[in-house]
Amino acid sequence: MQIFATEQIRAWDEYTIRHEPITSVDLMERAATACYEWLLQNNYKDHSFAIYCGKGNNGGDGLVIARLLAQSNHKVTVHILEFGHKGTEDFQINLARLHETNTDIRFISSEENLHSIPAKAVVIDALLGSGINRPADGLTASLIKHINNSGNEVIAIDIPSGLFVDHSARGNIVVKAQNTLSFQCFKPAFLMPENAEHIGQVHLLDIGLHPGFLKIQDSPFELVDQAMVGHIITPRKPFSHKGDYGHAAIVAGSYGMMGAAVLCARACLRSGVGKLTCHIPASGYTIMQTSVPEAMCKTGEETHPAQEMDKYDTIAIGPGLGSHAGNSNLLQSVFEQNRRPMVIDADGLNTLAGDKMLLKKVPPQSILTPHPKEFERLFGKTANDYERIQTALQKAAEHNLYLVLKGRYTFIAAPDGKGYFNSSGNPGMATGGTGDVLTGIIAGLLAQKHPPLHAAIAGVFLHGRSGDLAAAYSSQFSLIATDLIDFLGQAYQSI
């Protein structure tokens, strides 16, 4: 699914108006009707509503919602932000239609008109929409504060007022909604952690925008979903053997942190790799042979053996490696012996951060899987989530690497400048070891000859889907990393 910014969304509307064809006011009616139907389907039948409208098309949506609610005998009060000028043409048409109902319409021209909101009324935010390019100020800012301080439930239409679609609104005065009803596709703002307290739960409503637009409009971002991954993961051939599914190596573990190596190894095997060899310290030999009997082991006395590394289809390096002085030499030796794309995580990333020259020696097209702090150590601090995304894209291109920036909507930055947000997963996965599982899954897919981009996309989605299935079985609260491995088979079956 493509992710569009403001201008692309506006262009999609215009394309639909021309090619369906449909008038803009009728398209507004369609969008607002979808919101109205969502309200009826989600237990708002017996509520009263306070609807706040600007005089743009977002406000026009609010007026249509108000009319539909009034016509179905809901108590509705409409508050229109008044600056002494007419609204858009579609807004004015719908204001005239609303006057034909018994809706209470009030105009807010000063702070003296900011009357208290009835305690049980649901607030509908249709003030600003997605077209704004500067922070809310003056009376608009005062009204947003008034809504936020009311304590009422707030539902935003299109996007919470004051929030920018495709750049940071940090420090802005923004409506805090519990639910956001948006249209057709995700907006970048919905995928940024810094906006979580404003957007609440996002609900995408299909309003029938013309599908032909998607064939002519590219987007810098896409949402990884089941359909995309379904094209990557294909059935196995009946006469295949283990040699067809690759030989992966894992360089991982240290005294006291062998659990990370075990999780990575088990996940790699569950992802479908043909053979797996674990390069671990001697102190972890019994643990690995007992916990993962399907894997072969190579050990060193104090460190990880790094000989004959060129024979592997891919290598995952880092989980539980520890912060040892010899890690730089270990990584350099691995990089020199094997130039195929590999997966680098955890202490492998910390080693790169401590020796920036080593970053230039990483095999091209490799996949790095940092969490935000590891990303910061590698590439420096960023001012906000949008800047972090842009930095990831820049660094992926600069170093010819794939960067998997882990989070609620894990972001994959590709070296060609395109970015992918993952749609699966849940907060229960915020627990130790789940990153090691992700490393193992991606390594297993790489070893099976999937291109690095496909391995990253499918690996991240399967990882999240496993977490969703595990949480549904028990709960988000009780989720642990091992659960993801146990549900990986069901994740495959689901796609």
C-alpha cells in the first residue's frame, strides 16, 4: 500500500473527480458518509456531538457529518471558527444544507465564544485537515487547547488539527484525539512515534478514490502488508532438498548472553533455512548443542572462530556478542572473507559505531537492524522522527546498505531512496530478545536466496505477524521472544 503526502492525496482527489467522474461536493459527501457510518457501527448511536469546523474542506466534512447525524435524530452542536471570510465553495454548499436541519450552529469569533463542552458529548475535530503548512496560532490555537482541556472524547477527521502530514509538528499545538478517521491510505504522520498522543487509533476508511491513480503516481514510501509479503514467500518445490534453502552462519553469543545466540539460531531455522552453523565461544557450546540440536557449532576458546566464512550464503553477526576489544578484528575478518549480503545487529552495530571506518567495509547490500539508540550511535542524533527517517534513507544510499530501523512501524530504508513501513506487530513485542529473533528470521530468508530487500520486508512482517498471533493466543503483557519463534509457522501459514 502506497503512503501519500499532502500534494499526492490532493492529486488523487482531483484524479477521481476527473476520471470517475464525480463532483467535489459529492466526493465530500462520500467521505463524510463513511465517517458517519463508522460512528454508527462503533457504538456512538446514543451519543451527542460537538463538531468543530474550520472553513476549509475539512470543515465541510464536519458539516456533512453534522447534517447526517441531525437527520438521524442525534443531538448535534456545530461550532464554526469565524475569521470574517467565506469558506470554500463546498463548505458553503454544505453550510446551506445544514441550515435546513434543526442543528444548533454557533460561530467562534473570539475567545469569549469558547463555551464549555457538555461532559458526555463526543467532540468531532474538523478544524484544519491535512492542508496546513504552519503551526496553529491565535484563536485557532486557543480553540485546540480548549478541546484538549475539555476531557471529552475526541475523534479527528482526516488528521488531528495542527498536525503536519509529512514533516514534524513537534512543539505545535495539536488536537489530541482518541480516534482518527482518515481516508484511503496511511499518511506519514500516522507512522511517527512522536505523534502517538495526538492520533490515537487510526481507522482508514475506503471512500472509493480512483484506483487508476496508483498506476501513474509513485510514492517514496510504502506500507508493508500481507499482499506484498504474499508475493515474496512462495511454495516450496516438491523435489527440493536442504541445499536449495541455503547455509547460514550466526556469529553470536558470549558468556552470560548465550540466550541471544539461541534465539537468533532458533528463529533462523524456523524461517526455513536449509543448514545453520553457529560460531560461538566455547563457553556456550553445551547451551547451543542442547537448545538447538538442529544447528552445527564451531567454537573458539575465548572468542568466536572466524575461519572458512566464505562458504556461507549469508552471515548474521552481533546478537549477544558482548562489548569485547576483539570485536572489531572479528567483524573485519568476517567482512574480508565473505562479501555476500549479511545481517548485522546488536553488538555488531555497536562495534561499527565505535569504529566508523569499519562501516565502509561492510559487504554491499547488507542489512543493519538498529533500534533508535543504536541508530543514534551509528549516525548521530536527529531532531525528530522525520529527520531520523531521512537520515536513514541518506545513509542507506551512501553506504549501499538496507537499514531496518526497529519500532512500532519498523522502517526499512533502501539504498535506492525508497522507504517501507511495516504494518504488523504490537507493543507486547517490546521485550528483550525479540530483536535477536528478527535477525535470525532475516538471515534465514537471505540464505534462501531472497534479495536483501525482500528478505528485510518479509522478515520484518513475519516477525510482527508472529507477535500478533502470539499476543492473540495469550496477551501482549505476557509475550516473550520465544513466543515469536513458536508462532512463526502460523505466521507463514497466514500468508
